[in-house]
Amino acid sequence: MGRQSLNTEEVRQMLMHVADGMIASESLLTDADRAIGDGDHGVGIERGFRAARERVAEDRFENLAGVFLAVGTALVGSMGGASGAVFGTFFRSGGKALGVATEWDSAGLAAFLEAGLDGVMQRGGAKPGDKTMIDALEPAAARARALSGEALDVALASSVEAAQEGKEKTRNMIATTGKARALGERSLGHPDPGALSMTLILRFMQDYVNA
């Protein structure tokens, strides 16, 4: 029988694990962004998740929403720019959807990803196919919804696979938003750095759940 859910404290620990993983991924993300942008995505992600880790580590939370909102607020406040707004919105919108729940199960995963997706699309105006983080997040959210009756570890693992597939598809997309838009067809062949970050966030969540 798989891992059915995480309580609020476990989610706090999970998000610190995610932060550690994202901090360690700075050079990977910098290289990915240098291929189609100005190379600052990795540095921004590292700065944002350092702030998020500090914020989450110093407090205790009554419910799931509080933990995710704390991460999102820290990202917005520390990263700056479009990435800070988008990734901060993802965590904040997803967290709000969980309300006062204190157990994060597969249905909570689906609610979190779907609300995060809606928030990002409304905030940034991008849609699937625009070569952004949405191209990893949208399939992950759809997969989570389809598996919302399964154990958390099962639903999360499948969502990571869907995000990975979505990220790989961005190699064949021409960027239409952000700094990469100026490259036009030169952005072909390279994955979107935001989609890579989105995939990594979910993968580090999975690592914690499976530990």
C-alpha cells in the first residue's frame, strides 16, 4: 500500500527538501536559460528558494495552505521579475485551494496543481504551447486529476512523468512570451527553463514522498 497522504508538518519538511533541491539545481537552470535567455533563471530560482526555505524553516503552520502560501510569498518577495511572480503565484494559488486542510492526499495534489495552473495562466497570460512552465504544469495537473483517487505517491509519480513529457515537448516549440520570444526559431531544440524548474519542483516532492 502506497503513501496515502502527508500531514502539515510533513508538507513543511517536503517543501524544505524541494527548496534544497532547487538551490542545488542553480547551475543546471542557468545553463538551460543561457541557451534561450539571459541566463539569470537559475540565480533567481536559487535566491527565491533560499528565502522560501528560511521562511518555512523558522515557523510552524496550522494547515497546508499556510505552508504553501509562505513559500509563494517568499518567492515573490525575493526573486523579482516574471519568474518570481509566476512561481510565487503557483504556490500561493495552489495553497489557497487547500483551505484549512491538514492532510495532503492525491485529491489535494490535484486541487493544488489545478489552482496553481489557473493562477499562473491568469497572472502571466500564457497558455499551453507558448513554451513556458505551463507546458509542464498543465499535463501534470491533468494527470493528478485523473489519479485523484489513488495513493499520493502513485498520483505524484505519474504527475512527474507527465511534467517531464511536457517539458521535453517544449524543445519543439517556438517561444512566444518572455525574453526567449526574441529568439524566434532559434529557441527550437532547447527545453524551456521554466518548464524544467516546474518538473524539478514536482520531482523533489516525489523524492520526499518516496523516502
